Amino acid sequence: MNRSDVIGKLGCRVSTMLNEVEKACGLQVRFQALAGSCVVAQYRYDPHTSTPTVFLRFDWEDVDVAHELMHMRLELVEGYAVLAWRSGVSQTAAVESAVTRVRAYVDDEAVHSRLAQQGFVVDGEVLKPQLFDDIYTRVPRYLTKRCPRQRDGMAHLDGVGYGELCRSSFLVQAELVRSNYSAILSDSHRKKVQRFIDAFRTYRSVEAAKAEQVLDLFRKNDVTTMAGHRQVLESWAQLEGLDSFVGASTYTKQGKRYVLPWP
């Protein structure tokens, strides 16, 4: 993916954001095609090559680039914590998948808040229509029909042993969407969120109880602040038994490179 082609398609607002982030951290973002993925965009920083990369699917939009640049800003420029591997642990695919899910849901709360402040439309840009038309529409239908867990539309991590985490995180997100953005959602989307929450709490009580513990972390800590964000990350990882594999750490700049100390 050609960097100049991506920049040429960016609107002024996101172009400015890219310039500001690159100037602040002293690094140039690389853009790379994201093929065969269910997500539109991803951000990754490689400390070995000191390269930040934004991966983009063919149908990316300005808000997708802005979302990933905001992740980069929070981590490298502002010093928000990340979940990093502890020294000497076995980095299995199952644990990595679980850690990635916890990080994504916590980080996205901070990112979504920033994007909303910068004028992106929450209902339609920040929160994609697919969220409401897929998970929040299909899952209540499966649950009310009492479909087994492997066919309830939320079995993404069942195969690696973190199915409860996967399902509970969907409820956590839905409750946060309702509490933070209900007033600005369309009537249709607001009803879909509510139907999802009601069905989930009725038919997935074990996962709902786990989600309630996580939601309590969000209530007690402001995830948009560095301290609150770190506390939610650490505490959620501990609830899932992931704290023996990962811990909170912060990127620090050494010369022109960013390193992530062992937690």
C-alpha cells in the first residue's frame, strides 16, 4: 500500500492528525494493506524496527485511520499503559487472543471518547452500523431461540478456552454504549442495544455476572484518564487470570526508539 496514495485520500482533519502524531513521536507511519480481515483497520508498533504501521482494508474511511492514529497517540505520545508480556512466560495463541480482546475493549473506550470530541459522528462513524446490524441484531434472535453456545453468535473464543471472556466483553461494550451514547443514538440503534442487553442478561447469566464485575471497574475508574485506563486494564486482566502472563507497562523513548519495559 502506497503511503502517498493513502495520504492523498485523507481529509484535512485526519491529514493534520497524522502530521501532528508523527511530529510528536518522531516516527513516520507506514501503511499496509489488510486482506481477508473482518476488521477495517489495525495499528501495530514494532519496537524492534521502531516502526508504527496502520493496516487498512480496501474499504477504509477517514475515521478508520483517525481511530488507529489515536491509538498511536495514546501509547507513544501520551504514555497510556499497554498490557505487555512478562519475562519468560509462554506466549500462547490462546492467551494472546484473550489479552488482545481485553486491551481492545479498554483502549477503544478512550479512543472513542477522543474521536467524539474531535467531531466525528458517534452513531455511524465512531460506532459502525455493522455493530448494530450484526451482533446487536443477530445475537438476541439466537438467544431467545435458546440456541446452544456454539451457535449463539458469540463463540469467537470458545475454541481457545476464553468463551466467557468473549461473551462478557460484548455485554460490557453494549452497556458502555448505552450509558455513554444512548442520547445520541438513533431510535433504531438504541432499541437494538437494549434488546441485546435484555436477551444477554436473561440467557447468559454466568457471562453477565462476569461482565458486571468489569463494568464496575469502568464505573469506579475514568478510562479516559491515564490512571483510570491503567487501573481498568490491570484489574480486568487479573479477573481473567491473565495477570500471570501480562502486566501494565508504558512505552518509553530511548533516542529515536520506543521500548516497552518488562512489567
